[in-house]
Amino acid sequence: MTRPITAGVDGSAESLAALAWAGREAVRRGLALRVTQVWRYEEHHALDTGDRETQDRWVRDAAAEAARTLAERHPGLDVTTDVLEGDPVDTLTAAAAESELLVLGSRGHGPVVGFLLGSVGQQVIADAVRPVVLVRAGDEASGEAGGREIVVGQQGDPEDSAAALGFAFATAAARGATVRAVRAWTLPPVFAYSPGSMKLLDEAGGLEPYEKKALAEALEPWRERFPDVPVVEHIEMGSAGQVLLSVAGRAQLMVVGRRAHRTAVGARIGSVAHGVLHHAECPVAVVPQTEGS
């Protein structure tokens, strides 16, 4: 089954930038685009915007106008609209499961909001089984010009970042871009060393060569699958979030993996994804460690 790309819209500048990004990506990948708007009667009613029928018509007209504008920009693109009333987290999480990826607006430099307020956006990212891309209001097609890279974070064993690497390479192939694979490393505390780890470090020739070898092994299957995609291997000492943000200026898209953490107050995304979403100026793709099939 071929899945569409889904873009969430609400009329905000952030969501319209996300819609434009999603349209360009759908054209590149040869996929259909679904424009989705979620609304709740209780919220609109509190603003005194009319009865349910009036509100529904207003929301549908806004979504249709957004889709029409995009279809005019990309004449060959298959664009549909989907106006849904319900809980935003549940509705968007379900939409993501049926999509190749979900694209939402983001204001960054604070809570992940765009399209949704408060912690809702973060919950969608944490619960989605497919990649979620966050786009800023100022995003322009010119940011995807040649020379700007797809930056992806790699950490842990090869399987830990396989989904993020796969997404980054597929995106780079569609755009004719270079992948910059970033692996950050820090000095472990003395008590973390064990005879087994010391042996591995000795065989590799030290910490930095060990990290280089680990990155090369993680990239190997993706280099074989995408032989035409240029790759830059970036090893740097520091925290993963800081190292990724240090190269964000050269990125047309940043890709980070995420492992959702459940707490008493709900799902939380990892600190690396959280930091990049807040501070990177370019669009950011958050890819679950194991994507839904």
C-alpha cells in the first residue's frame, strides 16, 4: 500500500509553511498529499464562533482553500482534504500511522506548538509510529538548494539508529543531497569501564577510532542501498544535542531518532530530539526507532 504524506493545517503561518514543505516533498517522492485539519467544537464554541454547523463549514472551507492553493502550485500533485473533529493527539497520531510521514508547524525556541498548543505536539511526536517533520514559519524552498545537507544523528549500536539513517538516506536520494552522519561521543566515567569494554577500545586503538568504526558500521548497509548518495562522516566529542546543533546551519533537514519515554504524566521524547526541535532553524524530522509497517 502506498501511503500519502499528511500535513496538519490550522491557518497559522507555521502550519502553512509545513503544508508547503509537505507539498514539495510529496512531489519529490511521487506521493499523494493529504491536508488534515482537526478541530473540537468545545474550543471553537468558547470563542463564540457560531453553532456546530457553522464552525464545521468554516473549518472545511479553510482546509479546502489551503489544498486548492497547493494544487495550483503543483498541478500534477494529488491533493485531498480531511477535516476531522476530535481529540488532536489521538486523531493526528492515527493519521500519522496511515501516512508515510506527518508534517506539522513548529515555532521552536520554546514548547513544540505549531498546529497544536501546549504539550499536544510533543505527545503526537512521542506516540506516532511514523516520522513526524516539524517546520518553522520562515521555511522557504530556497533552503533546500544544492549544497545544504541532510544531517542525521547516529548513536549506539547500528540498529539503534537504523530507522533515522534510512529516512535520511531516502530523503537525500530524492533531493540529490549529501548525508552528514553525526556521532557525538564523551569520555565515560572511570567506573563505567569494564574488562570487555577495555578490550574493545584496545582493539580499536582508542576512544575516537572506536567511535569512527562504530559510525562506519552503522552506515555500511545504507551506503550499499544508496550508492549514489554522498556521505560525510562526522565524529565529534561533545553532547549529541550540542554537536548536532553546531552543524545545523549547513542542514536543509535534520533527522533525529527517538525512543519515547513513558512517565507518570505521559509520553516524553528524548533530550536530543527535544533540544534539536527547540533550537534548529531548519525543518526537523523525528523518526521512531522502530517505524510502523
